[in-house]
Amino acid sequence: MSFKIAAEVIDIRPNGNLYIEADWDVDDNEENWKTFLSGEVSRESIQPDRTVTSESIVRLKIKAKQVGMVRDGYEQGWFSKFYDRYKAF
């Protein structure tokens, strides 16, 4: 997974680290992509152009969710889910 996202400083920890959160929401026709990122980064990890790589974020959490017709098109049907769970072989 690779993307760029703008984050906001939510809190400054007692040790000087910054707690950041980012939220990205894209609507395209009947499709919706939501991405959420949070974590803690030290001030020394911030590059001169005010960017941070994911390797520098401690307790990094990324949540990505897709909703819509494309997601429904490749989602497994009820019979396949049942068969995968209870198959005899």
C-alpha cells in the first residue's frame, strides 16, 4: 500500500513526540474509499519538507475501507463462505 496523506498534530506527548491523525475520504460515483491513519512520531523524524515516512511512526495504525458496487462485485457469496467454513475435505 502506498499513498500520501496530510496529517494533523492532535497531541504533544510529555517526551516531546507528536501524536498525529489523518483521515482521507474519497467518493467516486457509487464507490467510497475511507482511509484513517494515526500514530506517534518524534520531532527528529520530521524531514525539512515537513514529511514523515511510515517507518518513523510508532504505534502506526492504518485502517482502509471500501464500500460500493466494486467491493460487492468481488465479495464472496453466502454459499462460498458457508463451504469454506464447513467443507468436509
